[in-house]
Amino acid sequence: MKLNSVKRLALSAALFGLVGVVTSQAVPVDPENQRELDIIIRDFSVIHPDFENFQEEAYNSINHGGECIGKSCVGEFPSTWNITYSADAEWTTRRSNYPLYGCGNTQTPEYGIAVGVNGYPHDIKSPSGAESTTPDYVRSVIDQTGYAWYGEFKDCAYDAKLNPLGLKVMRGLVADLCSDASGSWSAKMKDDQKSCSKTCKTHSWSQIVYTTPGMVKQKLVFPPDPGNCSADDPTKCALDMYEPIIEKNRPACDNGYFEQWYLDVPGTNMRTNTILTLDKDAADPAYFEIDRNWNNGGYFPLDSLDDNQLRVMNNNALVFPFMKENQFGPQSLSIFCPPYSYQWASSQTDYLGSETSALCNAWLASGGPKNPDAAIAAALSGAGKNGNMGLRHLRNYGFTMMGYAAFKYKKGKKEVFKFTGDDDMWIFVDGVLVVDLGGTHLAAAGTADMDYLSQMGHGCHAGDPLLDSCAVKLDADGSWLNDSWHHLHFFYADRQSDGSNLRIRSSLSELAPSRYGQPAIGSVSAKLDSNGNQTVTMFLNTTLNPETVQNLATFGSTVPAIIVMRTETDPATGTKTVKTYGYYVTSVKEGASMGSAGVQYTFEGVLMDENGKVAENPIIVGGDKIAFNSPYDQEFVNSDEYGIQKADYAAQGIDEATWNSLIAWNKKMTFKITSSSGKSVVGYPDTPEDWPNAEFRAPTIISPFVLDSAIVRPDFTNQANILTNIAESHDGELPLDYTGDLLFTSVPSGVGKDNNPLALTSDEKKLFSQTSADGSVNGVTKAYVGGQESPTSMCYSANGTESCFSVSYPVMGPFRINVRVFDHLGHFVSQYQKSMNEDQFHAALGAAQGSCDDGSKYYGETGAGFISVKMYPVSQNGRAVATGPYIYQVTFIQEAYRPCIKSGNGTYAQTVYYSRTSETYRRGYKRAKNK
């Protein structure tokens, strides 16, 4: 895409339900001045046990209740806290065992490690013995030049970078806002002994920043990516960089349910895929930065304030509280309001100087921070001097974030990645921990120095998760090769309301393209049914915004959302002409993540030319080029970029007429195709070569196996007589599970290519799907006759020929299968249906015999199954069919599932996505005269 193709979403205040197309505003930005990081945000309710726990205040209550300096305090004992806390058995249990559940902070420094003034740990380990789980060469880098202090300051002056709003009261690191001498401040130094002489001139309060070390294990676990597997061996897949597993190392700082923080847990968290944009630092162009802190409103990726800073909106631009998407919604207020009668409440203000005591009291009166409805009630109550203040402070705290970027290392260029945040934060490079800032704490900084990590051969030590790639990224001296690719993951959690601070400052100069940015089409599959309706399955790089899906479903039949560019040849002259068509969407199915293959969307629609005439040929797999359409942009047409792109197209054979037709399609488009991160499609791909061809790359291939194609089959008269009697006892028709047998094989160990139970050979498939002369099956296969397990199948074989038509599938979880039989004139003959839920599937496999690293169990010897449906040569009423040709329509559905598979001597959890395959077979039938 050209310059104008990169857009940043500016959330609009459109209400859900407005008549017409839902739109989002976008403003152009220069991609050279930005860097994008892919992030996955998971939202949690305030009732989650690991969030909103007021660790430091609880410690004060238990150990120093009622004690205050120079005055009497009220309501500080735990028994006087809001009932959502005092009556919570789990919360009170955690508070009674601080060494196990507590955080390192100002009140309990023995459980934490102080941060140094330069952003590195001040000590190797805490007085209690807790230490970081980073490698020794990382843990040994400490900063003892002084403590990092965080606090509040007054009499602040305007500063273009630090104080662009001209605030009089600010919060931040002392070294940034208050004093260059903070490194010499002693740990016991009192507030009245500290002075300011920088951006701010008066010191209010400050505290040493402590973090809780060792909460997570040193190395990430990367599951296989089902969308990036070997064509020769579908079980050999690349590792999925977007679904890393970060594991808890020890219980500390309210991480009791840590396994839920960074994994999708339905009902517990809600996921949003989006991007984090870093802007170039004008003062130091080598760096790209985002800095959201207490002084500019904080970091809230799931909501935003309107232009007047008066009302909160959620991430799909709809004014709260009318709609919520992929989030629990704002359930907190961005003020410090502990769940008891706080002694300093009356003197607190927000960053704009508004008093917050009335709002805090309204919040507590409505149920307090652990009540999901209390903040809403307080915000709508009009509490405070300005009735709109409550809505301004109604925000969505309580989220976690996983960020990812692949970067190219530039040797000796002093590249760094710095992260500052006020709650848990960990940075991994090549899957190995390099920054450990766990716990709920004041804003703490950590730095990943790439030159230092390179010198240490980071990520290439025994047991490291990406060790296999080190052969191509290490220099002769064991350091990283220049221009070698590496992987950066960061994990962040915001678990406590009041401030949400996030600052990332990066000098990484070359990043791989974002997956969650502007929507782009990858591979395409196109199918045509017997009625001429075309279904198009596309793999996109990102999830579409719900507004876009809504617009496609509502207006797609009248708007050409997808453009097809086709080269056609005149049969008489051989002249080639490029023509363009619009694909009008009549229906759309929600996207499903397919790992690195992208997000799968299925559209139904009609291909038309510019005059509204249906194209003679639908989308042609392997021949057509496909791209999303976007509305006509006069600003782009008037820009130099327009002329450059037009010239690029002309250089690749796109003449003036074809170019004008593409622009004409823009003029018919009335809404933008937008990703969940707010990036919109603008213009066409840079050159014709960048348009994807219509071709299909499936992330998971479920291929059927047909036993034979015989026409003359063994006699089935005796079995047909039995079936006729069964049909007569069921109102003249066989039940749908009595028109065929199901053979289920629990795949044993030791079979399959390289002992992989999901890669059976043809001989093994034949063995598991074949019956003997008396209908018996091999020892690892079960037969289900009439839906019930049976020692033998009604089907049998004679001289190597089966009496029934047989089709087989590998299965890795719950499934459904349907087979319909028609004669050659299209008359219905019979139908078979069978399904297995999770419990039935496990029972068919056999007892659990082991487990994978994620705790899931594998059943039977390998956790894999193989099924065969054998259709009887009878009609639905049980009568034997006549000699002739028959059509078998088979639909197999594999439900979404995550099985544990034993392959060889190892186990791994295999992600299986929902898939539906349909096959048609034509087979003749002639009954043999002898059995």
C-alpha cells in the first residue's frame, strides 16, 4: 500500500442503531514515522480474584490498622472494609498469608527488589530470598547508582514532551520530573527532606519502586502452529509465535489464577486482537515511542474518551453504556479509592485538578471496586463538582496484554526495547526472559539491550525454546548474526485501578509486518454449487471489525466489497485483456482463527461486471486476482502517491481503461473494510503482483479414504432381510444410524509415518477400515451397529471385496458425519447420521493413559481415532437395492477441539479447528450370487 493506505482509527461517537452504514473516521499517518506491534488484550471482570486487591493498603490495615502519623484514622481495619472484600473468604485467606500471596512494595520491601534509577534491578535478590528467573547473565546486570522513586509533584511548568497539557500537578519518576539527585536519596528519606528543581518545583510524596521477582518461569512454551505445517507431513508444524504460553513459577502477589491471564478462558476473559502504534520521537528519530501515563489520562486500550474528555467510549466507537464488544466494559473509576474510609480522600484530585472525594464516596456507597456495577452507578450519579466527571473517569481497568514483534537485529547499533508499566510486566526475547517486573507496583522500567543479549548468545543455550533456529542466526563467535531475525514478546497486566501507565520506547529499526493491522486477503478458495451460487473462503491477516461484518451482511449485496482482476483471452485473436469485476456479498460467516494461515471468513455472493451483469464465469481458482475494495478518496487522487501507483500499474500491463475501471469500483463502495484494530483498507495493493491469486491453502487437511471401487459386491440378502424387519418395527423406515455401520479405531502406538498416529499409511488405513469374511474387525477397532457397540459388523468381505461402500476419516475429537445415497436419477435411497460428543469419543478411544504439558489427557494409546462408515446396499425401508449406479454424498464435520496426542515417545497438544468437508462419490452396485 502507498502512503495513504496506512490509517489510524479515530473513534467516532456514532450510536448503535443509526440508520445507514456504520462508519469510522480515519486520519492519514506516515508509516515511516511509526512502528506497529501486534497485541492480544484479554479483558477481565473486577470480580476476578487476582484483580483489584489493594495489596499495600490491606497490609497496612492488618498490621497498622488505626495508626496514622499525626492524626487518628478511621476504618482502616479489614473488618471495616467494603463487604465485597471483608466477606470474601479467598481474599481474606490471601491477606492472612502475606509471605505466600503478597507483593513486594514500599510497606513490604523484604518481598521485592527495588528498581535502580536507570531502570535495571537494584539488587540480585530480595531480602526474603526471592530472585528473578532471568538467566544468570541477565540477572547479574544490576544498577546500584540509586533507587528509582515515583511520586507526585506540584508547581509544574509546561514542557513540550513531559507536560504538553501544562498541568500544575504531575506524577512520575523523580528523575524525570523532580530531581537529578534522586539517586542519592536514602531508602528511609522522609518526604519533607526531598526537594524538586526540574519540570516540577514542589515535592508532595514519593516512594521507591519495588517489584515482585520470580513470578514466571524463564522460558516460554510455543505450541505448534496448525496453519504452518509441512506439506509432506502435516504433523510437523512451525511454532506459533502468537499463542505463547507463559507459565507461573511460584505463587506471589495474587497470581492464584495466573494460567488464565494470557490464555483464552470463555466466561473469564474476553479477547481482542489489535495493534500498538509507536510514533517516532521527533527529538530523537532513532526511537519510536508510546507514552500514556497519569498526566495524560493513562493507557486504556479497550476504551477512549470523546473529543471533549467527558464521556467514555468502547473500542468499536460506540458510546458507553449502550454496547460492549469483546470486553466486560468500564467497571472501574480512574481514581484512587480504596474500599474503606480513606484518610486522604478529601484532598485528592485527578490529573486535571478536579476533586474526587464525592465520586469516591458514591463508588463505595454503590458497592465499591469489587462490584462490577458500582462504578457505572457512581459515574451516572453526577457526583462531583462537574456532573460529567464521573463519566470521564469510568474506564476499563483489569486487562492483560501480550505483545509480539519479529525484529531484524542490527549488530552494534545499540538497539533497545524499553518498557515502563505500573503493574506486572515481563519481556522475553527468543522465548527467554530478559526483563522481570512482576507484581502490582508503581511505574517501573525495564530494558532489553539487544547488543548485550547478542554477545551472550541469548536464546541459543541448551533447553531454550527456539534453539533449533540458532544454526542460522549465530555468528562464528557465538553472538547473533547481523540482520538475523529474532522474536520479542512482552506480557503486561493492569490489575489495580487509579493509574494505568504504559511507556514503550524502542530503537528496533526493522520489524516484520503486523498481522493485526490493515485487512489483507491471503489465500482464497472458491466453490460453485449446482444452483450457480458461489461460496468464497478467504484467509485474512486479521479479524474484521464487527461493524465491517455488519455492513457486509446488510449492504454487501448492493456494494462491491471485493474486486476481482482477471486476464481474459480472445479465442479468435489470442489478445489478452485485463478486466475487473465486483463480488457482491449476500452472506458472511464470522471469522475463525487458523493460526498463521490467518482468520478464515466464508462469503456467499455473486460476481458482476461494472454494468451490473452477472459474470459468465465465477471466481476462478488459480486465475483471478482478488483484493478488498475501498471508498473513493479524492485526497489520495490529488496526491503524488496516486500518480506513482498508477505508473506502477501501467508498468505491469494495466492500461488506462483498466485503471479507470478500478477507480470506478471505488466510487461504488460506501463503507470501509476495517480490522478489529481500527485499520482500514485504503486503495488497492501497491502493484498488480501484490494482488493475491484465488488459491487455497488449508491449515488442517482432513482427507477421506475410500476402501475400494468395486461394482460386483458380495451378497447382502440375509442382512437386508434383518434390516427390513427392523424398518417395519420403526414405522417402515430404518433409523438414521441403522443404514450403515461405524467402525471406530483407537489408533495404536507404533503405526503411522515416523510413529505419528495422524499420518497413517494407506495399508494401515485399509487394515483399520476392513472387515473379515464373518464381519469381525481387527482387535483395535470397534463396530457400532444401529448405534450400539457390536462384536461384528453387518458388512463383510469376500475375496478382498467389501459388501458395503466404505469411506474413512481421521478424527481427533468430537465429530459428526452424514451420508446420503441417491440413485442415478437423483431419487433418494437412504441416509446415515452419526455423531460423537467428547465423552463418547473418549470412551471409544479407551481409558486415559497419559497427558500433555498443558494438563490435557490423551485417551487410548495415542489419543487419535480413525472412523469408517460402511453404507448398507439397502434403501431406507431396509430393502436391498437394485443393480445400477449410485451417488454417495458424504459430509464430515470435525468439531473444534484441543486433543492431547502421543506421537512416538513424545506428546503434544494439537489445536483442531472446526472444519466441514463434503465429498461426492459415484459407485456402481451389482450383487454377487454367492456368499
